Amino acid sequence: MDYGKRPDGQAKGAGFFGELKRPDGEISTEISMGVGIDGKETLIPLIVPTLTKSELNYLLKSDVKSKTFYEKMPESIINKAVDHAVSRIQANKSPFAGKDEVYEVPK
């Protein structure tokens, strides 16, 4: 499936939870943002396995194209995304889900 491109030009994947339906009928798989990790700008996914159902719903209901999307983001989501990315990078993995990495959606 073609999910488009990330801001860095790489192909988007199915994410850690697969295709997630948004209230507007669109699909989200990753929702990424750039953060500084080890002094380097790194693109990471916001949709990670450690999110609560409430945090995931916030991301799916928010307008990701809004100018204030990142400003209004709950700190807990950013912290979880960064922590998850750092642990994966330290394990020599991409911050993004591999094709065989699928998790159950939080309940």
C-alpha cells in the first residue's frame, strides 16, 4: 500500500498499529515530527505503541495540517514518541515500524 512520503522523502509505512481511521474518513499510519536526538534533527513517528487510547484518539481527531498542531500537542505524546524513538535508535532500529511490527491498538 502506498501511504505517501514523509517530509524527508522516504515512503511512509503502515505504522505500529496499521491503518487507523480518522473521524473525517481519512487514514493515518504514522504522523511524524522532527525532534533533536543526540544533537541531530530526527524524524520520528508520533503514533507509537506506548500511547494510551486517549492520546491516540487525540492524534486521530486533530488536524495535522493545522499551524498549531505541534504547539497544542500534549507533552505526554511527544515524550512517549521521543522515548520510543531513542530506545529504537539505541537498538540500531529505525524509529518507524518495520513491516513485521504490528501492535494491538490501545483499549
